Amino acid sequence: MTGVNEQDERLPEALVDELKRIDRAPEVITSRVDRSLAGMAHAQFAQRRVPRWQPQGAWRVAAAACVLVVVLFTTNHLWEQDDTSLYADIDGSGQIDIADVLALARAEDGVDQADIDAFAYRLVALDRDGML
């Protein structure tokens, strides 16, 4: 700014000190109020009863429930899957396909060629009604 007297941008020390004194946040909670609140909190929590069940017992119940769910799921899954069936997911891929026929053919557990041929025919047959 040309032509204007530039003044010193610093404020007088007395004014700065007074502004700092006024700027302090007022105490909202005094020590008397703090002691009173602490006393009321202690009295409130002293009246509460301790719960009957213990956390360790709750963990045991939760663990037992998890084990029960796993056992039920596993046994139910085993009951649904018929491992003795010839036409099954032998290679464990999640679907019955020609790879299962090949795995069955490689297995030497008394399966004859006619059963292997029938399994392969069921997979590649165009008319699949009543098949699998």
C-alpha cells in the first residue's frame, strides 16, 4: 500500500496481557461439583448387584454351542452324501463330471467296466431325464 502510513502491527503488551487473562475458559465443573458427582456415582454402583452368571461360564456355553453346530453340520453333510453310490463326485471338485468317471476307472476297488461305461453314458447322454 503506497501512500498510507504503515503502523506497527504489534499490540501493546498491556492489551495482550489483558486479552490473555480474559480468554481463559471458565471452570464449568468445580472441585466441589466433581466430588459430589463422584460420590453419587460410587453410591449408584454400590447398589448394583453382581450378575449370577460368570463370563467364563458364558464362554463355555458359547464354545459348546459352536462345537454342537459343527458336529451337527458335519454329520448331516455325511448323511446326505452317499459315498457308496457309484455316480458320485469322486474327485471332490463339487460337481459330477467326466473326471469322476476317469477317477473311478483308475480306482481298483472292484468296479467293473460295465459300471464305468454306464456312469460315462449318464454324463454324456443327450436325454438326461431320469438320469443322475
